[in-house]
Amino acid sequence: MVHLHAPTDPTIPVSLALEDDARWQAMLDRDTASTGPFVIAVASTGIYCRVGCPARRPLRKNVSFYDTVEDARAAGYRACKRCHPDDGL
């Protein structure tokens, strides 16, 4: 599942916006307990990361969420070398 629009974009359904908001908050808190597994992709770097990655937090406008690492790779992102999202997701 890919959400390329900011959660305030009126063209996406409210349920998806709420899901993105929850994922964004989980990323800020570095917590996957309430949202399940997903990866964060950052357009400005071309990298996807685990939720708990210690890397600097990206700007919200550059972030997309993917359900799997395969989805992120298919979208053209590469794995983060700090958090190694391909290991165990």
C-alpha cells in the first residue's frame, strides 16, 4: 500500500489519512506496537527504513509508507545501511 500524498490531501480517503497519521506518529515515537510492521520511504534520499531507525527524522512531505520492503524496493527505494530493514521484516 502506497500513500504518496500528505495526510491533509483532500483527494485521499479519511481512513487512509488516519492510517498515515498513525504511522507518522509511530515513526516519530519509533514504535511499531500499535501500527504493525511497515517501512518508511524518504523521497529526498531514496532510502527506506524501519520505524525505529536512528537516522535523522525526515520532513513529513518527503515520507511515504509501504507495507513491505518489497513494495518499497519496487517503488525504487534502497535499503537503509543503518537500520537494515531487509533483515527480519
